[in-house]
Amino acid sequence: MKIPGIHHVTAIAGDPQRNLDFYAKVLGLRLVKLTVNFDDPGTYHFYFGDEAGRPGSILTFFPWKGAHPGRAGTGETALVSFAVPSLEGWAERLPDAVAGTRFGQDTIAFSDPDGMRLELVATGGEGSKITGFHGVTLAEVSRDKTAKLLTETFGYNLLASEGNRFRYASSAGDVVELLVQPEVKRGTQGSGSVHHVAFRAETDEIQNAWLLELNKLGYRTTDILDRQYFHSIYFREPGGVLFEIATDPPGFTFDETPETLGTHLKLPPWLEPRRGEIETMLPKLELPEYAG
Ligand code: ZN
């Protein structure tokens, strides 16, 4: 059993409209699902991704206007990296971005309006539209136990290292990098912070097998939770970052056609009776035009 890569990344934002405009208009991601935080239905939950809302392309946000900013540090995701075939045109779209290279790949680094650290990594080929995640970088006090989880349990391979940075890759090619910073204080979560990183399970049976395996290894996991578009279990990796294992099915076309993804507020059946009240509570939004 191997983890075939990242399923989604979930983060915390401030102003909803500002978040939506940045990811849809500046980065060109598609809003593939407009819903609410199931635990706090007066708050939106945005899902951005590729055209089809494919696992491995999904970045989600809980936007709270006036949210307290997080502080970067260890035990947290320090950087979310997107893959693009080429970086052509991005410097004009992101005038504050800083160009670099890592492990032989050209990158540009920038922040979203809430200060969340982002990066585009050139993976080769034609075009410059974001194709999905390249990976995440986790800031950690030490490496051994997290590395063991990634390699021995998840089936990732150590691809390369540079100083205090270690790159592990899934069989699908997306990466988790560990940035070992024993001198850095623990981070605190708030707007601009990644809340958790979710990894893929292809089926519910495989997720159940992961639940048993993680419990056998001594990880305390949640029960399997119904997130409407996938089923989830959560646990903390040894360095403190919250991990999730999320199923590919049923996916984002569970309650919308591929053409209409993200165009209407969707609620799970148990919140549908409260739609009127929820719509009144939610801040008004101007949805992006999806160009296809
Ligand atoms: Zn999640």
C-alpha cells in the first residue's frame, strides 16, 4: 500500500472576496466548489482546482474576514508549490515574485494576500497554466520520524537533499519537502496558514486499511468523517503537522455537473433545510467568470 500523492491542501484566509479574486483571477484556478464550513455554516469553504477538480489540484480555504494572522514556524506547512509547465508570463502577473532554482527546477516564490507562502515550479513542457500541486514543504524541528512516516509507511522516496532541505516524492511525482529548522519557534495558525495536508486514498477500502495501519503504528486518528466530496481521517504526523487521508470518490461532480462546478452555493443534505438562514449569514460574493 502506497500513498499516490497529495489529495488537497486546506488553509485559512481573511477576506473571502479577496481570497477568491486572487486564486481565480490572478492564479487562474477554477472555483470547483462553493460551500460552507460544515462545522461553522456561517463561514464559506472555497475549493479551487483544475477544470475537473481532480485530486492533487485542490486547494481549499476557510475565509474569515478579520481572522488573526498566523505566524510561520515549525510544525507547520511552510510553502505550497504548484506545478506549471513553464514560468512564461508569471513575472508580469506576480510583480513581487522572487525567481530561484531548487533541485534543478526554476521557481518563483510569492505570497497570497494573507501572506501565505506560495511557489510555482516549472516542470517542463508547453503552457504556463497551473496543472496541480508540485508539493508542500513542511517546517520541522527534526526529520527522522516524519521521514520514516513518508518513506516506510507512505511509500515516498528520498529524491534529493540540499542543506537542511530534504525532498521526498510519491510514485505520482509530487513531493513533500522537509525543511529542518531546530532553531525556529513553533508556528501558530491563523489567516495565511495551511491548516492541513490531505493525501489520497483511491477507494474507501484503501482508506480503511490506512486507518488500521496508522492505528497499529500508534497514530491517533479520527473516525472516518463524511466531507460530502470525499471521506476523511485526520492525524498529526510526528512533527506536528495535521495530515488527512481523503478518498478520491465521490469527487466534486457528486452534486454538480462538470460544467457547473463552483457556480452555486452547495450545502450537504443536513444543512439544506437551513439554506435561507445560512445565505443570510454569509457575506455577499461576486463569483469569478469561469473562462474554461
Ligand atoms: Zn481536508
